[in-house]
Amino acid sequence: MDFTNTTRSTELLEQLRDFVKARVDPAIDTVDAERAAHPTTPSPTTEQLCSEAKSAGLWNLCVRHPDHGPGLRFTEYAPLAEFLGPNPLAQEVTNCDAPSNINGDAMIVYGSPQQKGQWLEPQLDGQIKSAFAMTEPAVASSDAGNIATTAVQDGDHWVLNGRKWYISGVLHPKCTYMMTVANTDPDGPAHGRHTQFIVPVDTPGVTIVRNLPKFGYLDEDGHVELTLDDVRVPDANVLGDIGGGFAIGQARLGPARVQHCMRIIGITEEALRLMCERAPVRSTFGAAVSTRSNVMDWIGEARIEIEAARLMVMRTAWLMDTQGDKASAPHMSQIKVQVMRTATTVVDRAIQVFGAAGVSEDTPLARWYASLRGLRIADGPDEVHLMGIARRELRRHA
Ligand SMILES: Cc1cc2nc3c(=O)[nH]c(=O)nc-3n(C[C@H](O)[C@H](O)[C@H](O)COP(=O)(O)OP(=O)(O)OC[C@H]3O[C@@H](n4cnc5c(N)ncnc54)[C@H](O)[C@@H]3O)c2cc1C
């Protein structure tokens, strides 16, 4: 395995750093104010930055399919994603923000030509965004076989009924459709009874009930609860095959996890940087906090854990690049568990070093902690990944 960065990735990273420093970071407050004043309208400053990123060739960097974007391999995108990780606005203005980035990846593989024209192309162009709607409050959704929302055929349409929650991104002013998982064959096999539908957010019968918090933090793009009441979508909105919803969901989650992990390593590095800046300038009982052996251990351990996590992510990215997503599936589960654990541990230690300031909103640490802790549940709870890893090990040694 050779993880040497390619020339194009190195050059793009430099260009991206310059662009974010010069144009994106100074605009964060303006964008926040625009979003707060007009939550349902795209922020004009964000739109301006999108068009600048596009002209500069810093657009769709996460799109690995060369027919639809720059075609960077995952190993090439990893340093860019790590840099973008702590900066949501930079992710958005380069069109690399979740979950649209991953829905696009799935649509490229599973979408019909008509679906690509109607949904994928405008999304890749930055005109629209999308969400992924699977989880339901009434059933244990870490087992996708439980998903209970129904879709019943009626002529050349399907009629969906159900309730979803924690659906991320729906409140983004450009969110136009949801890839929605529904049960089309209640008596079918657990992994063959679901189908994915493209449900436009403005279809009659789609009702957003509330935005759900993470430890009290509300994301402006939302993690919403919503109901589907006799929502009618045409046959043309079936994504992939009837009964193929589970397989598409699994295929979609692979690239989602690896990209999440890359971005989160960037956040973890930032948390370590903050901890290392803070510890030397706070003194207690006659010595700087940074000289205490437990704090030195935390810093040393954080460095080791980040290096280990990054290497695991790079290996997974390399396997995806060279052997495909399916061959890399066991490694995706491993990094999903390991990176989130590392990140929550490092951010937790950084919070401790900051004292009360660590739980305030004067640093990003508390908000990061809430997000990272949530990610030990989202995209499959740790325990479900561990079950899959353990089952493989048991088979291997049987
Ligand atoms: C911030 C955030 C964003 C999200 N965004 C989205 C989104 O955009 N779209 C979407 O569809 N969903 C989203 N989700 C939902 C998320 O995917 C689900 O919460 C997750 O799949 C778990 O389902 P559940 O909440 O129903 O937990 P349950 O299935 O009820 O599981 C509860 C707990 O049971 C334990 N458990 C489950 N299975 C096992 C096992 N085999 N062995 C041991 N223990 C087990 C685990 O500890 C698990 O946490 C999001 C969640 C969060 C927190």
C-alpha cells in the first residue's frame, strides 16, 4: 500500500486551503446571519462562494466517478476531506456536504437516465440537495429489516405511508428530494422486502413535524421527524429494483462511512490542536496544566490514536480504490467504530483540559462532542458493526 499523496491531490489541497482562508472563513458570520434571517432561502453569500469554488475547480471534489466529477480516488480525496472536516461551510460551498454527496454516489450507480437528468445533474450542479429517509421512531431501525413505512402500488404510482425521524438535511433551503426506504413486500425476506423511492419534499402528504436536537443542539439543516400520509410518487421514482432497497442502502453506506471518517479525523486533529494550545497557558498549583503527567498522557495517546485511525481509514480507502466497495466492507465497519471512538475520546479529553470553557459554546468542542457522540449511533450503532465484525471472525475460524 502506498499512501503518498498524488500531485493533483497535493495541489488541490493547497488551492483549497488558500480559498477557505481567503474567502470561506471570513464569510462564516455573514452566512450565519443570512440563514438566521431567511431560513428557507439559500444564503446569497453561500451561492457566491459556490460559484467561486466551481470556477476555481474546487467543486464536487468528493465525486469519484470521472464522468460526473473530478474522479479523485478516495486515497486522493482523504486529505481534502480531512481538511474540510471541521468546516461545514467549506464542505457546502465545494458541494461535498453530506448527505447529498452520498446520495449522489448512489444515484450514479442505481439511478435511471431519467432520474439522473432530473435529480442527479441539478444536485451535482449545486441547484438542489437531498436527504436519506430510513429511520423510524416506532421500530428498531438499526435492523433495516424492521422498516415499516409502507408503499403500495396504485396503477402507475406508489402510495407511501409512515413516520420517519432523524432525517438529516431536510431543512436545507435547497433540499428537494428524499431517498426514502419503504416496505413493498411485508411477507418477503428481511433483506428483500424494501424498496427505495425518490420522494420530492414538496409532495402532498409529506409533513415535517419537528427538528430534533442532538444533546440540545439544533442543526439548521435539520434532523427532522416527518410523516408520509398517502404520498403518491410515480413508478419513475423507484430507485433500482423493487425489493432492492436494502442492497442500495448498504451500498450507499460504504462511501458514506469512509467519507465521514475522513472528515472526523480532521475534527479530531483540531481538538488535539486546541488541547495543546490551551494546556500550556493555564496554570494550577504552581505548574502549567500541560506539565501534568495525565495531560501529557492524553496528548500522547491522542497522537497515537489519530495516527492509527488515519492509517485504518487510508487502508480502507485504498481497498475501495483498488478492489471496490464490496471487498472493503469489513474494513468500513472497523473504521466506523474506531474513528468515532477515537474522536469522542480525544474531544472529551480536550473538553476536560478546557474546564468550564470546554462545555460552553466559546469553543467548538461541545458541539463537536454532541455530533460525534451521535455518530456512534447514526450510520449503524457501534454494536451492529461489532456484531458484523465478530460474525466474520467466527466464520473465519470455524
Ligand atoms: C445525528 C443523527 C443523524 C441521523 N441521520 C439520519 C438520516 O439522515 N437518515 C436516517 O434514515 N437515519 C438517520 N439517523 C438515525 C440512525 O441511523 C439510527 O438512529 C440508527 O440506525 C439506530 O437506529 P435506532 O435509533 O432505531 O436504534 P435501535 O435500532 O433501537 O437500537 C438501539 C440500540 O440497541 C443496540 N443494538 C442494536 N442492535 C444491536 C446488536 N445487534 N447487538 C448489540 N446491541 C445492539 C445499540 O446500542 C443501539 O444503539 C440519524 C441519527 C442521528 C443520531
